[in-house]
Amino acid sequence: MPALADRESLFSVRGRTVVVTGGSRGIGAMIAHGLVLDGAHVVIASRREIRCVATARAINADAQAAASGGTCTYVAADLATSEGVARLVDTVGQRHESLDLLVNNAGATWGAPLEDFPRSAWEKVLNTNLVSPFEVTVGLLPLLRRAATPDSPARIVNIGSVDGLRVPDPENYPYAASKAGLHILTRHLASRLAPDHITVNAIAPGPFRTDMLGHIAAVPELEQQMLERVPLRRYGDEDDIVGTVRFLAARSGAYLTGVVIPLDGGISGHR
């Protein structure tokens, strides 16, 4: 049997180097916060520098208070553009020799009636949710390959959505399509990168209390209707998303690749 110390480290990411895109707020900030408290060194990336600074400071203050040994730094970059992706890749490459975990979380959404849906919305959402994760992954592959070994693969975790697993109620056409595309891209990359000892998995969250759902949370009746469609009758929280990412990123997830995990309170399995 494994030694007790080995079992206790099964879900640990202590000492790992991590990039979390869209890490200044929402689910990305939850992931960054949880991993730093577990002792990881996390680089968050987001478009607005002022928000990156505030999030990194708050995370580092909590890490210092907990004596976790983890750290949070940032790169301000608009990952919906190739220039922003290049900035992230170049900066991470200058700071770190290798990369253990990439979390492609940056995302955008847009809602409009079917007949009025603008082409510009499709371009923005697809660039942010689908093209950007691909370009970031390709750009950071040399660092991921440098960290990867047969016994300890490097990891990529893509943050998809339950709206990419079933037909959503809102008219968010490019969002749902982009997340469904990210799920199949996850499987495609998993097949391609397995010989490089890099695993690629996705998490498909249901409703989390973030800015993206702020317009619904602000109206009690709409919020209640939404949560009534969740079999577990609640939002997801930081423990839910961090626990799933840690499972995929630690020794516990080393033999798992090409999987999309529905972290949705039961929505995708409920009619």
C-alpha cells in the first residue's frame, strides 16, 4: 500500500507552476485562490490590469496569512487577440522554465434575439472562448512539454459549460456553440498530446455566482427559477470548482484525459 504521506499528497498541487486565464474574477479567481492556498505558484491573466492587481493582492494576502507558500502573479493581456496571447506566452516564458498546469478559463457571453444576433458578437465570443484557448495552449506547449514526464504528466484544464452539453434556455447562441466546440477540442487535443505526456480535460460548470449571472441574481424571481432547474438547488462554489481542478491537476488525475466533467449540480443529467 502507498505510504500515508503519499496518500495525503494525492490531491496536492503544492509547488506546481500554473497559468489561469480569466483569473482576475469569477470562476478563474476562485481557481487561482484555491490553488495558491494549496501552495501553487499561479499566474493569472486578464484584460484589465487594475483588476489583476487587486485579485493578486487579495490572494497573496490570504496565502501569507495561511502560510501556504503559494504565490499569485499576473499578466495583463487581452486574450481575444493574437497580440494578447503572444504577450502572455512571452511573459510566462520569461518568468518560468516550465509549466505544470494551464487552466483555459477566460470567457465571454452575449445574448440577443435570434433575428437580431450580430455577427460581431459571434466573432467576439468565438475568439475568446474557442480560438484563444487553442492559441494559448499552442503557445505554452514548450513549457508544458518541459514539465511533463510519464509518471507526472503536465495538465491542461479547459473550462467549458453546461450550456455546451445541452440546449440552454437563454438565446446565447455563440456562447453555447463555443463551449460545445471547446469540449470537442479538449478531446482532440487529449488524443494529440497524450504521447507528449500532457493530459487535457474539461470542466463544464453549471451556475456559479459570478458577474456573468449577475443580471439573473439581481432579480429574486429569475434567480429562484434558475436554481429550481438545478437538481441540487444551489449555486456551485469555490470548493466545488477548486476541488475538481485539483483532482485533475494532482497525482489523482494523472491517468485521466479527454474527459468533460459536468460540474453542474445535476443539470446535464436531468430532464
